[in-house]
Amino acid sequence: MLEFRLVQGSLLKKVMEAIKDLVTDANFECSSTGFSLQAMDSSHVALVALLLRSEGFEHYRCDRNLSMGMNLNNMSKMLKCAGNDDIITIKADDGGDIVTFMFESPSQDKISDFEMKLMDISSEQLGIPESEYQSIVRMPAAEFQRICKDLSSIGDTVIISVTKEGVKFSTRGDIGSANIVCRQNTSVDKPEEATVIEMKEPVSLTFALRYMNSFTKATPLSNSVSLSMSSDLPLVVEYKIADMGYLRFYLAPKIED
Amino acid sequence: GDTQRSITEFFRVT
């Protein structure tokens, strides 16, 4: 059987809100390492990878590796019933066809059980090679969200270019064009407000803004976001989940015909 | 115009 108890239950609620519009059904993999998920969107353009390490849970028991197929919309409906301060426990039996979500209020005066049917999902697991990226940009997550939203009112695609001068986000559409340049800025009070550009080589790649905007639904998970880029590799947009792991989005680039 | 590439072109099925 498995049983995970997560004191900061809101993390799980935020993860679901971040991925449920991109991925419909997914297998959650449970092992002694932690609770993870890898899934592609229906167009096979983007890939989501989640890891919540076992050490981040108050209690984590997983007797044997278990794959739980879930409809993310239904899971989100259930997790929406948990309060933001609730402790969430996930329970399942080996070979069973249901998962139980238990929500406890912080004062222990309200305890709810929600049972959800599991599904058989045949999904392809992709091997993601470890890569050295030509450029990595770390910036405030809210700033990145604002840029993606602003640019998508003008164009459908964004060109992200990293040079010594900084990172440039450009778009073009019927009404005109836009360029937003963010320079490295480490002279801020809090490290999460910094913009840090690690450039080994300049890089310029084109991506669909529709996907970028979808990824920014993960903004409540983390103060900062990192963008890892190399020519001819998918972009990695990573939100770290404090003390537990990460939520990563991989996005295939667009190429000129 | 641009062509959208697929993630499966970069990462292989395991």
C-alpha cells in the first residue's frame, strides 16, 4: 500500500491547477524516491515532469512501486475541496482501483475523505537526457508571467534571445511588434527577485506563446522560474517546489519553414 | 511561417 501525508496540502492544489489544462490523463508514479509524473500534452509539443521527493512529506510509505492513472480534471475537482491550510493524505492499496484523498483542517476539527476511481492509461515514457544548456535565465516568476501575457496580446510566437546584454523576448503580429529586454540584476533585496543570466553561448529560439502562457499557471508554486535553452533542444521552464522537488515544462521549438 | 516541432523528435520513448 501507499500513504503520503503532505502538511502543506496547498502545494498539491497548486500543482494540479498548473497542469490540468495542459494534460488530461496521466500516470502518477509512486516509489521510495517520491511521487512523480511525466506526461505530454495531446499535441505532443510540450511535456510536463513533476517530482515531489519522499523527504518532503511528513509521512511517506510506499511498499512497492505503483502507477496510478488519474484524470487530472477529476483530481483537481477533488483537491479543490481541500482548504488551503489543510493537510492532504493520499492513500491507495496495491492493485486497487481507487485512490483516497484525506483532508484534515489544521485544528483537526474537520476531516474529509474523497475516493476517486483510477484509470488504465497507456502512456509513452520519454527518456529525458541530461543536457548542458547554452544559456540559463533565472528570473522572478511573476515577471515572466507578465511578459508572456503581454506579448500574447500582440503575437502568437515569442523569440527568446540570450546575449551578453540580457534576455530579449520579441513578438510580432498584425497590429505591430514588441521587444522586452531583461538585464541581469542581482542587486536586489531578496534572491528570488534577481534576474540571473548564465550564458555559455548566445542562443535564440522561437516558441508558441499559447504554451508559455499555460506554463505560467505554475507561478503560485515558486517566486522564481528558470529558462534553460540550447539550440535544437526543447526549452525547459522550471519552477522549484520548496524542499520537495520541481515542476518542469519542456517545450519543442518552432522552426522556420 | 513557422513549423511547430514535436517533443518526441528530441526525447526517445523508453
